Amino acid sequence: MSLQSHIVELERRHEALEKEITQEQLHRSMDEQKIHELKRKKLLIKDEISKLKQTETLH
């Protein structure tokens, strides 16, 4: 997998997590723990995307 395609895949996963968080927040019985975990995963992916983009610009 090329670096660019890896970044695209991570961006897709990041967007999917954003949608999942939004959906979870709309439920009456929203699970704060689940939302927290989803946000944590989203942030980790965002950090990885940033690192990869920085690596990409160095090459």
C-alpha cells in the first residue's frame, strides 16, 4: 500500500468515526464511555494522518 493510499484509508476511517460519534450522540441513551472511546480512536487516527503527511512532504 502506498503512503498516499494509506493516508486516504485513514481519512476514510476518521470520517466513519465522526459519523459514528454523531449517531451515538443522537441516541437518548447515549453511552458516554463509548463516545469517549470513539473520540480517542479518532484522535489517534488524526495524529497518524498528520505524521504521515509530514513524512510525505519530507520526501
